[in-house]
Amino acid sequence: MKLWNNLELTNPEFLWLLLLIPLLALWYFFVRKKDASPLIISSTKGFEATSVMAKLKPLLYALRLLALTILIIALARPRNVEVSKKTKTTRGIDIVMAIDVSASMLAKDLRPNRLEALKNVAITFVNKRPNDRIGIVEYAGESFTKTPITSDKRIVINTIRKLRWGDLEGGTAIGMGLGSAVNRLKDSKAKSKVIILLTDGVNNSGFVDPKTATELAKELNIKVYTIGLGTNGMAPFPVAKDPSGKLIFRNAPVEIDEQLLKYIANETGGKYFRATNNKKLALIYEEINKLEKTKIEEFKYYNFQEKYRPLVLLAGFLVLLEMLFRFTLFRSFL
């Protein structure tokens, strides 16, 4: 039975005995006094000097009840419990997030746009993977490793926040993005290796065939989850810039090579997802988080400090004090 902080009672059932205390008090002050024989005298002047001590006599019984109360609490065995924890990760997962940063990722079918929506969801995903190593690869017409696999989540999150369009050559090189992610994981010693490949388009550039990169991932036992990002039908895409440098958007058909993304996922033992809005994108990363669980063992060490001994000593002291008063100060009134 836990009381507060680290204090607990080992045998709390003994506390039921505390119900006897008020019963014993009632017995003493009402029943026992009635049984006492009254002494009738003509005058009490001779007893005035000792009247104060006579009134204090019930304190002896109060000391006895207090000692009994403390002894009952001691029987419940209060103790202080200090718990230390040690966590052991028995199966680590290395994850590389390959993120499309082509111009089409600025499309506004997700709020505020595809890239910003992805960044928010990806950061949440990283925060939910405290025991895994994560790396970031960005790609458009070419690919680039933004962050090698690391356990430092602060670095990973800062990298995701700084992802932007315009740093890489235009186009969508899915094969190169996947190939760079595979290259990040090829020397990994983790028991489970995962790539989350996100794109909103069709492979139209780069010198690495996506199927070749898929075969390499398969040989290295790397699982690939693929995500097609974009609504069904039409979406506002950036098409040009006005004289002030502001992007101009126009509606255009959404084209995602779902057949290729399904192939990559199926061949590597992963799964394909389609995110048509912000909510579905968040749910997809949540599902991936549940599918790829790191097995963690937590060991707890308990240190017990018994607190009943001082209570027993205190109860014994009160009993001795009561006996001392009974046979000295109050001897004449018993």
C-alpha cells in the first residue's frame, strides 16, 4: 500500500486495529469511571493541594493508547522504497527518411503545403523513436545525405526543419533518393533496417534505376515503406515567379507513380501508403511507428529502508514513561 512519495506499508491490514483505539478511549472515560466507587466526605479542603494531579491522571491512559497506536502502525511495517531503473534496448532499428524536396512539394493541396506538412509529421515521428538511430536523405533531380544515421534526435529534428526546395537540381530522382538511403544503411549493424521513402511525383531524372536500388535494398535486408503524397485529381502547383520573386500557383493534375512505389514496398517487405491530406499523412507515420517497434527491456532495482523499528522504540518509551509516572507522581491517586 503506497502512502506518499516513496513511503509504503507492507502489511496495511493491521491498520484495522486502529478502530480499537476510540473504543478503548470510550470505555475508559465512560464505562470505567462509572464502575469506580464514589467517596463521600464532609469537606474537600484537605485535598485541594493534590486536585491538579488528580485531574491529570487520565494522561496515563492517553500515553498507553498513544503507545498502542504507534505499535499498530509499526505492525503495518512502513518502509521507504527507492526504485532505480535501467533500460536495455535489445533490438535496435536504424531508419533513413528519404524525402522528396522537388518544386512540386510546394503544392498547396496539404496545409500550408506538402513540404511543411511533411516536416511537422516527420518531427513528431522522430520524437516517438527515442531508442533508434535516424538519418535524413533529401532528393529532387539529385540526392544528398543531409544527416548520417545518428542517435542525436536534436540534430535530426533541426535537419528536418531546414529542409527546403531549391538547394538541389530540379526533377524527381526516386532511384537516386532510394539508392542514397540504401547506401547509408549498407554498413549498419542494426538487426532491423528501414527506409521511409516519400515522393509526390514520378521518377523523371537521375542515373539510378529505382528497380536497381530496390534490388540492392532487398539484398541488404532493408525494408522500405513508400509514401505517395498528394490529393486525388487537381492541385495548385508552383509554375513560375512574379517580378517580386513570389511563386505563382496554378491547378494541375496530381501524378504519382503508385505502381513503382508499390513495387518497391512489396519487394522489400514494406508497405505502400497514400497520403491525400494532412490527417492521412499523420496517420501513416503513426502506423509505421507501430509497425516498427524497438524491443526494450526495463530492469527495476528496489532498495527498502524499514521504518517500523523507530516506531517500536517510541512505543516502548511511552509505555516506560507511563509506568514511571504511575509509580512515582501518580502513585497516590491509583
